[in-house]
Amino acid sequence: MTENLIEIKGVTHAYKTASGPLPVLDGLNVSVPEGTFAAVVGPSGCGKSTLTKLVAGLMKPDSGEVWLHGELVKGPRKTVGMAFQNPVLLEWRTILDNVILPLEIVAPKMSKAKCVARAMELLDMVGLVGFEHKRPSELSGGMRQRASLCRSLVHKPDVLIMDEPFGALDAFTREDLWQTMRDLRRAEPFTAVLITHDLRESVFLGDQVIVLSGRPARSQYVMNVDLPEDRTLDVLFTPKAADMLHRLRDQIKIAQGRDVEAHS
Ligand SMILES: Nc1ncnc2c1ncn2[C@@H]1O[C@H](COP(=O)(O)OP(=O)(O)OP(=O)(O)O)[C@@H](O)[C@H]1O
């Protein structure tokens, strides 16, 4: 039986603002089985980033529970890797030293040689060997995001949380990164939560796509992505994928409170 690595149970949260409480999540339930990839989509401002902060233990919900690996999340955890739209690499460090950074924090006793070997293994997987001694500003946006992915995986986290990691990239680079992500998962399976505005991305990468309702968000619709595990970009042009994309688009319209047109 597959264990749910992440369990969000009945989470409700409101931010305190100058004009009063802003309800953001309302009885949110999400389950992510171990080793699977959950893509989360929903209208702008519905609470997607808030969900990632809760799973990472960066904030506590007003009510409800977040469980990770059978433990109640009460604070930040070392076993979580994070990647954001802005890779925030440190300019005074080389790419290699940026990738090693989490190991210095999580495994301070690990020898430098082992840290380098681990980082180089990942840089090799994402095609960045030869760039390890460069500074972040010497790399393209896509290369920086590849390095950022290496950094978030270097300490072998149980779960990788990504908030729009490919959102700032051009369409072709983005598709390259989707394939890199697929290859990384194949090489080193991990559980992932990906926040995205791109429905094609959610279908290409996700084992399940969770559509959040408008704010305050709850889980409005969950779609199991019934496509081959080893996907190529061509899969997005199949009738099956087109049907899934239609259904997701309809769900987003419902979440936005807009009418859904009939389609065959
Ligand atoms: N610390 C905070 N204090 C007050 N309000 C906040 C705070 N963080 C987020 N919000 C508000 O809560 C709502 C949900 O924010 P969140 O970033 O979770 O949404 P999102 O779905 O990720 O948004 P987007 O799709 O635009 O990235 C937004 O209206 C946002 O302005």
C-alpha cells in the first residue's frame, strides 16, 4: 500500500490584514502518495503559495493539520527541498558552491569531496557540467533554474516543493526544464508538489492535478493523470491529453466563477 507522504487535513487559514482577516484556505484536503508528483493549479491569488508554506512548515494553519511522513508538521523541516520562480542563487558563490549549500546546513559533517561529488552528480544530470565554477550571473535563466533544482535536491529531500519554478522562462526553455524534471525523478524518485499556472505543465509532470477553488480555497477537483509514466512532449498532442486539458480549463473557469462552454 502506498503511504501518503503529504496529508493536508481540513486546513483553514486567514491572514490578518489591516482591513481584517482575509480567509485564504477553507477546509482544504490534499493527499500526495509517496513517490508521486502533485501539480496544483487554481485562480490567481487563491492560496497556492500559502499551501506550499504550510507543507514546508514555514507557517501554521489556524485549524486543521498538515502531516509529512506520518509526522505532524510543527515547523520547518530539513527533509523538504524548495524551488521558486526566482532561483535566488548567491552571486558571491560559484554554481557548485550554491548547489552544495543545503549540505553545509543539513549534513555539516559530510566531507567536502563527498559534497562536491554529490553536487556534480546532479549538475551532470541537468547538463551543467563545465559551468560549475561560473557565477550565477554568467548563466542563462534556464541554466540558473537547473542549478536551483540541483540545489533543492542535493540533500535528497523526502519532498520537493516548487512554486512556479518555470514561470519566468520562455516556452521552449520551460519545456526543456519539464523534461529535465522528468529525468531527475526517473534517476532519483522523490515526492513533489508543483504550483503552476500552466495546465500543460501540470499534465506533463503531474500524477495528479489538484484544482483549487477561488479564495478561500478548497480542493475543487482532483484529476489522476492517466498517461504513460515515461512521458515525452508528444503526449501533450494526444486526444487523451487534450481531453484532460479541456477538463482542467473548465475547472479553472468554474473556480473563477465563469461560465463553462459546452465542448465535445
Ligand atoms: N503574509 C500575508 N499577509 C496578508 N495577506 C497575504 C499574505 N500572504 C498572502 N496573502 C494574500 O493571500 C492571498 C493568497 O495568497 P497566495 O500567495 O497563497 O496565493 P496564490 O494562489 O499563490 O497567488 P498567485 O497565483 O497570484 O501566485 C492573496 O490575496 C495574497 O495577497
